[in-house]
Amino acid sequence: MVRRGVIQFISTIVCNANWRGFRDGTVYTGKTKSFCVPGLNCYSCPGALGSCPVGSLQSSLSGFLPRIPLYVLGLLVLFGILFGRVVCGFLCPFGFFQELLYKLPVRKVGKSALTRKFTYGKYVFLALVCVGPPAAYVIIGLGEPLFCKYICPAGTIEGAVPLFIANDGLRSAAGMLTAWKGFLAAVLVMVSIVIFRPFCRFICPLGALYGFFNKYSLLGIAVDNNRCVNCGRCAAVCKSDVRIAGDRECISCGDCITTCPVDAIYMKKPISRRMKEEKND
């Protein structure tokens, strides 16, 4: 879908519109940083105008006095109810970055029973995001944002790389942790060239969370069960590891809609538009 690529591009630009940050090697700390964007976009990216929901969740649960992150949880539930994994397919800058890498003309590794098993990994990382900081607080008396600090490659690619390029002082402060995360980021970049959105499918805790809302969200892919003949064509054409269109692995890209032989797959319509059509009928 060409339109999806345009929306992804616009979303990435809007989320990272602080151009001075890239020039000066600084992180924006204005009022909009108190608001979480729907997708994965690192707080430390020089262009970021908003906060990453995963980072905000970890930050609230970390420190000497962990707090219950009601604001962040409320936003995540709101985004989930409105969009589900439409966020992943249309609004996430880091997902868009992986798709651009996948467009490079090299031989690809398709999905399989093994990749489907790997999709459960993101639920493990979701547990790490939610349980890790409180567990660290109990053990050492200090909550640690384990996922963001030691694993998340978005922080390295979106934050560390452009900051290091523009800021000599930050480069001189780099240590073993920076090297470790740089290694993880380099692996992800190489894997993303041959595997479709590996971070989103196997690691992303945000995608795992939004997946629980996919069936009930106001927007996204849906299947008319009265029409569906379980032919499996939607799963066959999908680059993600769906079993059927609209399940928890579906990012609502829409590639499957035209392949359905009985027109059972469709994009959900916003409530206002649906009510207007029903009234006209």
C-alpha cells in the first residue's frame, strides 16, 4: 500500500520534527515531551518531540521510589482501543525504519514455523518491561529500566548514533554498555535487511501489548466470519506471522484484502463514518 508508506513517512517526520537537535547534538526537553507518542520512538532521539511509551513506563517503574504509571498505562490503553496494531503498521517510526531496510535488494528469509515461535519472544520482553524494574528495586533497592538500558536498539539507532555524530563530549563518554548496545543495533540492522520487521515481530513489547487490543480496536483489519472459508490466503500473503488476518500478529497493512477470494477481509471504519452510512441506508 503506497498510502501506508506515505503515512509512515509523515508520522516519522512529525514525531521527530526538532531539527535543531540533529544539528546541535542535543535532546529536546520541551513541554511536548510529557506526552507519549503511540509508536516506539526513543526519548533520546535528537528530533523527538514526544516520549516513547515503553521508555516512559520503564522510567516510572524505576528509581529509588517507583511509581504506578497511571498516566502512561491510560495512554497505552487508549491507543490500544483506538488503533490496536495499526500503530505498528502506520504510525511507528522504528517499524518504518525496518521496512526501509527490508527494501534493499538482497535475498530474503521468509516466515516459517520457527519465526512463528519467535513471536512469543515479545511477550517475554513485555514482562521484562513491566516486571524488571520492580524486581530490581526489590533486589538492589533501585529500579532499573532493564529493557531500555540494556536491550532496546531504537535508543542506539535513533538516539546514540545521531548524538555521537554531532556531540564530541558524548562520544568521549561512551563505554562498554554503548559498545554492547551498538552490537545489538548492528545485528538488528543486518537482520532487518533479510527478515521483515524482526524487532516488531520478535522483540517489541509495545507490539505485544497492542496485539491484545487488535480484535477490539476501533481501527484495523477485521474478518467477516460468515464469509470466511479458512482458505489461508491471508496468512500466505502476509509478511508477518499471522494465522488469520486481524489476529494479534496483524499490523493491518492491508496486503491481504485483495487476495481474499470471498471478500471477507476489510478495514474497520471509524464509528462516526459507520453511523453515517447506516443512517443513509
